Amino acid sequence: MGKIRILDGHVANQIAAGEVVERPSSVVKELVENAIDAGSTRIDVIVEEGGMQLIRVVDNGSGIEPDDCEAAFLRHATSKIATGRDLFRIRTLGFRGEALPSIAAVARVECVTSAQSDGLGRRLLIEGGTVRRVEDAAASRGTDISVRDLFYNTPARLKYMKSTQTELGHISDFLYRIALAYPQIAFSLKHNGNLLMRTLGNGDLLQVIAAIYGASAARSMVPLQGENLDYTLVGYVSRPELTRANRSAVTTIVNGRFVRNYALAQAALGAYHTLLPVNRYPLAVLRIDMDPTLVDVNVHPAKLEVRFSKEDDLLQFVAEQIRLALKRQNL
């Protein structure tokens, strides 16, 4: 009798959830990215008890067609790519087709969505990866997804969750970064009924910086703008008198995707040279656009890390643009 067997689909989804859904902020990230890909101009995030009790993401995007509602929760189902060639020119945030089924495998999910403006939509109820109910429902155009009791059926994962404040901190941090990446979208975050963040969605990046870091920080920012044949850079860096104790205030956004990249953060830090005190770091928002073929976004299950094909050229370009911006200021 052979020892190798094909895993049950439900078990495979739970394993995928271990890669994609690390904590409540992972759920927020995947749902918000889907909302952005749907062309939303307003995205509201409501969480309770750090996201362990409830995560609700409401958007006014294109919604899901009635015939696609159940298919959207199947593994590897995606509308973003069709062939292997598409992996080398990805322009959307979500594309792997694992987020929704992975979330549904470890939570109780309700999805109310409509692709029309006639007030008619579809409601799905899914528990632990099993579809419990599909029915017509009244819904405005867009998608409203509620994720309740995260990890209720995987207690081993549940015990590794941190305190409510820690989990809320991770959610807030992600929303701050994505709001900086998309100043043209109005974001809001509520926790246990309290409004923690709201952006106007008018496209003004400096106003988003003020909403997140405060008006005094926004007044100390220096604008960045530069381009060459491969890259375009826009954003803001802080004057040397505005510093932080760690590099977490350096936000790097590549083709609309917030990524963690140590080399890019170091390039920004190196551009200041001797202008910063020892062990102090600048506040920076670096929005870099490039041809999708120059960056591989498929190297991390949660797409938090990327690989650049011409990394040295990019680092040199970023450092040079920051140096030029600081030189133009009267410091």
C-alpha cells in the first residue's frame, strides 16, 4: 500500500492559511488589497478586539458578479492573471488566489456583494471553509466582507496571538502604509466603535502624512520627485531635525505595493550621511514606480518582500534623489 496521498482540499486550505493568514492584520491586508484592485474610492475597516472577534472591510468597488461569488472562495481562483507570462507583468496587489479561501478556512465569513447599482446582490455564509448559505440580498455596489472568530477551529494558532493592543498595532501599521500608497482613496479604521484613522482620499499625500504622523511632522517634510529611464520616484523625506528611534517610519512603496526592503531603507538613511544624529532615523515615504518586469513580487507568500533585477541601480537612484532634495533646502 503506497504512503503518498493527495491532501483533502479543506486541509490544503488550512495549510495555505498558515502561510497567508498569520494574524488579524494579514486578513485586513488581503481584504483591503482586493478592495483596491476592485477600483474602490472608499474603504472602511471595522475591527473588534484587535480583529480576533471581528474584521469587517466595506468598499464601493466593482463588486463580485453573482455567478462568481462561490468561485471566488475556491483555491487558486483569481481574475488577476490567466497565463504564466502574466506573472512577469503583475500590476495588481492580489493575484495568487489563496487569500479568500485561506481566510474562510479558519474563520466564519459573511460576504455581501453587488456588481450592479440596482440594490440587488448576493450573500454568502462560509464556516471553516464550508459554504453554509448562498442567497440573494439587498446590497449597494461594492463588497462587504465580515470575518468573525478568527482561528476558532485551529486552537493551536489561536494561542500564539498577542494582546489586543499588539494585534491592533499591526492592523493600524498596515493601514497607515496603504493609505500612504493610495492617497486618492478615502480610508477609515474603527476599533470597538472608536475612530482611529480617517483620510480624505483627495490625492494629497502630504495630508495623509499629517493625518498619520501629525501636522507638525507634515510641515517638516521635503518633497521628492525624480525619474530616469527605469524608475520614477515621488514622495517626502523629513528634514534632519525630525527623526525617529528606528527605521519603521521609512515607508517604501513599489508599484503601489508596500514592501519591506532593508536595502532601500539603508539607501535612504545613507543619503542623509552626517545630517542625522547617531542611532536616529528619518521619516520617509518613497513611492517608486517601475516596469513590472524589473521586480518580482512572487517571492513571499504574503507578498511583503520583493526582488529587484537591477537593485544597485535603484538604490543609487533613490539615494541620489534624496541627496538632491535635501541640498535644495536651507538646513
